[in-house]
Amino acid sequence: MSKILGNQRPIPPSYPLGAHSRNRDHRAPAPRPLSLQDRILYRRLLPYARPHGKIALVAFLGMLLEALVAAGFTSLMQPLLDDALGARNSIVIAWLPLAIIALFVVRGIGVYLGDYGMALISRRMIADLRAEVFDRYLALPSRYFSERPSGDALTRLSMQVEQIGQSSTEGVKIAVLDTLIILALLGVMFWQSPLLAASVLIAGPAIALVVRIVSKRYRAISRRIQASLSDVTQMGQDAILGEREIKIYGGQSEERERFAKVNEHNRRQHLKITATNALSSATVQILAASALALVVFLATRPGELERLTPGGFTAFMTAMLAILPSLKRLTQAQALIQRGLAAAESVFEVLDEPPEKDAGQHRPERVQGAICFDQVSLRYPGRDESALDALTLSVAAGETVALVGRSGSGKSSLVSLLARLYEPDSGSVRIDGVPVTEFALLSLRAQIAFVSQQVVLFNDTVAHNIAYGALRSAPREKVIEAAVAAHAMEFIESLPHGLDTPIGERGAALSGGQRQRLALARALLKNAPILILDEATSALDNRSERLVQQALSEAMRGRTTLVIAHRLSTVERADRIVVMDRGRIVESGTHAELLARGGHYAALAQTELSHDA
């Protein structure tokens, strides 16, 4: 989380972007000045394409060859009809087949250069953009992810980056290639008859107007498609991760209904794109047909009829008819381009998010571990009550302090401030008297080992999950020592490849208690001066908990330890117990003192005893 982007491309001043929130409104946002916005988006995409300028030039030359071949083949209609078939010119009859073969050899070369060149640029742009978005995710503060559904972040990283690549290459390729083909064929038409060619251009402004109107609609619908894709991804992820709860609590029908709604919304948005595309293509073809009718009318006038040969008229009509598919593809390319630009808005919104603040210069080798929370307050967005309310707490170096209280009392929020996973709205947090904001983030977090009840393991081997990240260079013996201390070796040795056994996604091959012991081993291997245990033994059975408690007792010796737990057995040996309620400290003392006081802690203890009875 503390990685700061390196070699970042310069980002122009930000512009207003559509928000992606948990409670998403599927109505289209108000129209904005698209021409200006398109220029801004293309300007931001340009740095990703600029390194591939030579490849783009080769691809352009390939497309130019393809367009010239289209014009050349159309031009061959005149000698074919007038000279080969009409006058039976033996010379023309001899070279015409060779010319056709040569043209299509050249066309094949052009197609290969254009297609492969643009695909190469596309994949490189997608890879670069995806890497930059991933890097930004690693650098964003925890608050960013807590305020947004994870499906939204995954959609931006995968589907939306892919769409940007298609917009910047495939869509642009269609636009460039078909524009070149239209220009080349117009050249043939003007060569054969300037008057008839000028009459065709009358439809140009009307076609341009259709394309402009369609572009606006494409952009509005594409934004809604981006939002619906995020919803589909999020619901799919929830169903996969929560499949056991869904089955046990009979939630299949409810999940089907919820998914059906977002799936249907996504289907309708895609159909709107298709309907708009079909309508625009039909309109363009009607306009082109009107121009064709005008050409036929003018071509049959006495002056033009006498001037044009049958071959010349055929070449003109062939060129004009060949323009129609290109016009249709240009309108279809608008859908692709606008979809990609809508995706670019969403992706650049992520890249515009400021990373974690890391202006601190304090880099101690190892802190003593004295902690002070001074009047800290914290409120999560969308919540009426504060998670922490002007809370003050001091912990001496080497002291073990247990934080207890009802769920939602602010215990986890408090410890998250220590590692700057969240920033307090007010107040300050200090270690050894130094505000945590003055620490370099990497140095600050190097002082802290953390074990949560929500164990995070990676799709890797057991050894690499214990020696994770900065611990990867730890000697094998140290990894084994940590696993032994966490009482994890007893199950690791039974795995097929021991420490080198892959544990699957999120440690799916292990039980909850086994996963938690691996997380404990990771914390023990780090050997940090500050240890945070957030319900670290919640998934252990009684026997395993006793064993791990012994290991933790050794691990906590000489370290400042903050323990969050509900079980009395976990907290009763703490140097001090702090009872929290609604973001405030309501009691503080030893286990015996708090029981004798008969307050909040005594009530919590009585509740646990009654549950155990």
C-alpha cells in the first residue's frame, strides 16, 4: 500500500468526471461539451501512444497502401470495359490480370502492416495503462477502497483498460483506414467526373451531422454500460466469495433476483448501442442512396452522358458504391471510440486520485515503541456517528494494552491510525514523541507487525506467504522458526510439499485456524517493535489458542502490543485493559481492577461467562 508511483507520466489539470459510487444512479449524466472533453482525453492518451510512433507510421503506410489499392482496383473498371472487353485491346488484356494480382499482393502487405501494427500498439498501451492503474491502486489510501465496491476497481483494471486500447487503436484504425479509402475513391470519382463527384459531396454535411448526434448518444450510453459492468462484476464476486453463506441461508433466489436486475440493465444498455448503431447506419445509407440517385440523374443528362464512357461511368459508380461500406464502418467506429473514451474517463479518474501522503523524512532503524493518540477523531463517509471521538490514549514502550468493547466501538479504527491506513480528521498520533506523519511510510510500517481476524493470504506457497513482501529475503531457517513459534509447522509438515506447498487463492486449501497461524508466523518473522493483534486468535480452537498464546507471550515480550479481542483469556494478562464505547474510552485498568469496579468491563466479562456456560 505504500508504494509510490515511479516514472509517472505528467498529468494535465484534472477535469470533471462521473463518479462511481456504491449507490449508483443509472441515469445518464447531463451532456457536457464533448469536443473539448474528447481533446482532453486524447491528449492524455497520447503519451501512451507516443513511444510507438514508428510502429504507428508503418501501420499508417499499410492502411494507405490498402486505400490506394481500393482506388486502383476501382480505376481498372475503365480499361476493363472500354479497352479489354470493348475494343479488345490485346495489350490491355495481357497486363490487366497481372495488375489485379499485383494490386492484391500489395493490399495483403498493407493489411498485414496495418492490422499487426495497430494490434501491437494496442497491446502495449493496454499493458502500460493496466500497470499504471495497478500501481496507483497500491499507492491509494485505504479510505479509497472502503468507500467503493471492489467490483468497480476490478472493472476499471480489466475491462475498461481493454476498451481504451480498442478505442485508441481499433477504433482509430477504422476511422483512419476508411477515411483514406473514401478520399482515394473520391479521387477516382473526381478523375472520372468532377460534376458528379461534387454532387455526391452534397450529402457530406448531413452525414457529419448524423455522426455528431450519434457520438453524443454513444457517450451517454457508454457511461451507463461502464457502471452496469461494475455492478455485474461486483455481484459475481460477492456470489463467489460468499457461496457458502448463500447456500446455508438459502439466498439463491434473492441473489438471482438481484443479479437479474443488473444483468437486464446491462443488456438494455448494449441493445441501445446496437439500436443507435443500426439507426445511424440506415440514415447514412439513405443519405448516400439519395446522393446516388442524384448522380444517376445528372449522369443521364445529355452533356455528361456524351462525355462519360461506359467504363468511366462504371468506375465512377463502383467507387461510389465502395464508399458506402466505409461510411457505415465510420459510424460503427464512433460506437467503439465513444465507448473507449467513456472508459478513459473512468480510468483517468483513478489515476487522478492522490496517492497516500508520504512527505515524512523520519527513518529510524527501530523505534522504542511509545505510542500516543492525542484527541484523535475519525468519521467514515456516509456515517452519522464518529468512529473515534476526541480519543486520547498513551501506551508506554514495551507495554501490552488490550482494547475491548462492543463491535463498532472504534477499536480497529484506532489501531488503523497507527500505520496511517487512515488519517484522523483531527488530533495526532505519535510514536516516541514523533508524529506518524513525519515518518516515511515505508519506515513507519516497518516498525509494525499486524495480524487481523480477516487473514489475507496470497495464491503462493506457504513459505512465500510467511516471508511476504519485504520479508522475502529472510533465511529459510528464520521462516521455519517463525512457523514453529506460531505452532504452524505441525500442519505444514503434513502438506504435500511442506513449506513449498501452494495454498490456493486466499488460502482456500487451509482451514481458518491454519490460515490464522500462518498470519501469526508472518508477524513473528517480521520481529517489529510494535505488534497489533486484531482478534488474532478468533479462528483457533481452544488447544491451538493455548499454544499460540504461549508463542504470543514470548513475541510480546519487549514489544509494544495492542491487542483487540473479545475473549477474556486473550486480554486478562495484558498490562492494561482499555474499554471503548462509541469511539471513546470509558474504562481503563487491569483485569482485576476492572472486574472489581463492576462497570462496562465487568458486564462484558459476565456476558462471556454466560455464553460459555
